[in-house]
Amino acid sequence: MRPLSELRAELDSVDADLIAAIAKRQALVAEIGRWKHSQGKQLRDFQREREVLAHVRGRAQKVGLDPEIAEQVLKLLIESSLTTQEQDRVRLAGQGGGRRALIIGGNGRMGRWFVRFLAAQGFDVEVADPSGAPVGALSRPDWKEGALDHDLIVVAAPLRRSNEVLLGLAERKPAGLVFDIGSLKTPLTEGLKACAAASLRVCSVHPMFGPDTELLSDRHVIFMPVGAPEVVKEARALFTETMAQAVEMPLADHDHLIAYVLGLSHALNIAFFSALANSGEAAPKLAQMSSTTFDNQLKIAMGVANENPRLYYEIQSLNAHRGEALGALKRSLEELTRCIEEGDEIGFVALMERGRGYLSARGKAGR
């Protein structure tokens, strides 16, 4: 047997070769992305991805490597490749070249996301936020101070504050495109309607992803008309070069659906980690005997726990439809508890089968 030091040195050499190969792959990916952009081709080719993964699995089997490991590595590289191509495409399109954008609340987490996103498109970005501005963006403490002659104004403040900003914009009547990015729309209805009544080019937008998102493939952005319908097309154009899926809906429908999409999912995870925190069981002990299901749920719950609690409270408390979703969660938990305590196996099985049928149908609809 060779000495451990020699084996480790060879392993270091293999790792170096792997890094060099990944760097070479990323360079090729960037070149392919530029070719797709020049030819007007779509960024994502699902058929090609399936072919690549099948080919890699086959090669892994031939060399005695677990195909699952090979596939997971390639999926990670594919996601990284798509992120590189999408960001390059946004930059190359240069939709914001020569245009100016103002982001009110631009030093918040989603505000900073839009700063990066719009700057990548070539916009000259200014941030109006009392706490300052991200590096590279112009700054003003108060949006009311100075001119509002920007081509685009994004309202990225907290919900209650955003409504006040929209009301103020209705009085100032800026000529540029105006939209908010609030997670709820009912608290903003007064301000949005005031902007429409003042003939502003206004609509409402809800990016259905968090501030750490880099790749917009399979992510949704919701667009809602407030005044003139053609304004939505102008807002959607900002995401044309990404792989985000645009969804249009009436403003009045938004909060009812969000009560389930955000409200229910947030509440479920808050209840989960609160139950753990109140159980008295130490985290290290649970980690020693965790299961796949527990680990997956814990990962999601940790993501929720690390979010802004005041924002999450607003999403729960300011949604007029919250009672419907939270009531459904309460009734489901009561029914589950009843089945277990009363020994109702038939009812328990029916609960799971009904859920399986719903999720199966939803999965087919998604495809």
C-alpha cells in the first residue's frame, strides 16, 4: 500500500484537474450562450439536458461510478451554466442602456436584487432609501427630494410604506413606468388606484422568488394591470431575456391565491419549527436520528426561519384572505389528530390518498 501522503498528493492533483475541467466547461457554456443570443435561440433546451444526463449516467456505469452521483454533479453544473448564460444574456441585451431607474427602498433585500438586475441591463440605478444604497448605485435619502424624471420607478419598500409612496407618486405624476413588488396587493390598492387615476403608467408586479435567487429558470413573476393594459407589456419586457415564467392575473385575484402559496406554506413551516423549539428536544439529539423526510422539512423550515419576521408577519396579518388558508390548515390538522386518536385507519388512509391524488394532478398540470 502506498503512503498516505502520496495518495493525498495524487488526490489533490485529481481535484485540480476537476477544477480545471469545470472552468473549461464554464467557458464553453458562456460561448454557447453568446451563440444562442446571436441566433435568437432560447437559453434552455430540456431535450439537450436529458441527453446530457443520460449520456453521463451511461459513462458513469462503464467506469464503475454510481450514476446518481454523476447525475447530481452534472445537474449542479447545468444549473450553474444556465445562471451564467442567463446573466450574460441580460447583460448583452442591454435593455437599460441610456435609461435611468429609481428604486425606492432599494437597500432592502429585494431592492438590492433589483439594483443588480437593472444595473446588469445597463440602467443607471439610483436608490432612495434612508439607510443608504448598495455599492455602485447613486443614493438619495428621501425619494421626495429631487426630480422624478426616471424611465422606471420601482417601489420596493415595506407594504404599509409602499402604499404611502404610491399615493405620493400619484401626486407627483412621474412620466416613467411605475410598479411595486409587494407580496400582497390589498394593502397597496389605495395607492395603486390613485396612480391609475392620475394617469400614471403603473402596474403591479410580484417576483415569486427570494433575494438570493440567481437563476430565474422555473421561477414565476406575476404581473397585474392597474391602469392601461399595455403597461404590463413594458414591465414584462424587463424579464424578456431571462427564463422566468411570466403570469398575468387581475389584481383582485392575487391575495386570495397568495394566502395559500405564501401564507399557508409559511404558517406550516413556522408551526413545524415552533413545535420543535417547544418540544424540549435538543437539536443535536434530533440530528442523530433524523430521517430523509425530517431533514428535507427541516431544510425548508430553516429557510423560512431565516427570513425577515416582520415581512412574514405582514404577509400573514395584512392578507384579507388569511382566514381561509389558515382555517384549512387548522381543520386538516384537527382531522389528522382525530384519525390518530380514534384509531380511524380508513380515515387516515383517505387523507393520504386524497392528498396524493391532488399532488399527482398538480404535478401533471405543471408539466
